[in-house]
Amino acid sequence: MLKETGVNEIEVGSLGRKIRVTMFPRSSESTQAKTESLTKIEVPVEAEKVEVKEVKVNKEISKEDENLIAIKSPMVGIFYRTPSPGAKPCVEVGQIIAAGQPLCIIEAMKLMNEIESEVAGRVVKILVENEKPVEFGQTLFLVEPL
């Protein structure tokens, strides 16, 4: 991979560990000497302290929401209510939707993915603000089935 890219050295670190890959000349003596010196060097690395917070993403469903269908995000990305800047939103609260109708756009890795409804019904709640990040499986809409 180093030969193909023209990179002579790469170093990657994660969770207190580092890996360095270096491309040396083909000379067997210099390669062996450098390899031996690399294997004998011990570098102490302190583990990084990572703070873990528990975040409750899914709010409890109230009694009135029990009969609603949750439309969830199929991917991680940025949520857009409109198909393009300045356009009107794909759906509004109270709007009747058909199965297959576009509900929103999720941008993932610079690709715009149109999210379509799998059910027919009435949009009761839109749970994500425009241009906010969403997680895989996060509820985007609550729909009352028809």
C-alpha cells in the first residue's frame, strides 16, 4: 500500500496504542538493522482517559403515542426536511401521506438519501429539527396509520 500511494511512513494511534509502518530501502543490511532497532525500542504510552456518558435517546412513548408508527432513520447523517434549500418541506404535521412518499432527506457522506414512508397515514409528530444530525434507528416521525 505504501508503494502504491508513494507514502514512506504512516503512524496510527488509538486507545493508547500506536502503530508505525515505514517503507525502507531494499538493502537487506539496512532493513535488518532498522528492523532490529525498531523491535528493541519500547515506548511507554499512557492510556487516555475516556469519559463515558449515558445518553437516553429514545423518550418513553406516552399513552396517546402508543398506536402510532415510528419512522426511523436507516442511517447516520444530517436530517433535512426540504429536498433543496429554499424549497417547502416534504411533509408537515397533520399531512396525510402515502406509502412510498418522500418524507425527508438524510445526507450521509456527501450523498443525499431520500427517505420514503413505508406506511400510509397522518404525520402526527416530526421529532428532529432541520439540519440536525441523526443516528441509525433514531425515530424521525410518528405517523397515525389510516
